[in-house]
Amino acid sequence: MSWRATPYRAPVLDSEGGRFATTESLLGDEREDIFHGLAAKLSDGGRMVEIPAARVVRITRSSVHTSVPPGEVAALESYREERWYHLGWGGLFRNRPGWREGS
């Protein structure tokens, strides 16, 4: 499935299939069709983290599968909004059109 069709607030699964977060934002450049990763909210504590595209294995209609081992979840880099704005990429999707609560 295309990264653009990532379900809003979909479960994010670790390499063993355990849920560790929910998707909050897509990080990419829609015009160039370049996927940089996801901003996700951890289930344990609610910290926002970045999941690089290289760690996203598969996106389905119901979840996002990653290669992140359960033991490395806490070490994921915290999401920093200013990082994306300062890079000059026009592709930070905070409230992506078509993303609605419950869809």
C-alpha cells in the first residue's frame, strides 16, 4: 500500500508484531513522492517519536509494520517538529487531507 494511504492513528507494530505506538503524522514530500517516515505516539507514556522510512516494513489498511525490535522502542529518536521545517522539505504532513478521526 502507498505511504500516502497510511491510516490515521493506525497501530504501529514492532518486529515481533507487538503494538508500541499509533501513527500521528506522515513525514515526506508528496510532490516528489518521497517517504521519510512517520511521527508516532508511543503507547507507553505518549512520547512522540520518529520512525524512519527505512524501519517501515509494510503498511496495510489496519496497521504499520516496522523492523524495530521491542527492546529498541525506548531508544527511538524523539519527534522534533522544527527539524522538519528547517530542512526545507515541503512535505511535513501534520493534518494530512483525508485524515479524519475514526477513518
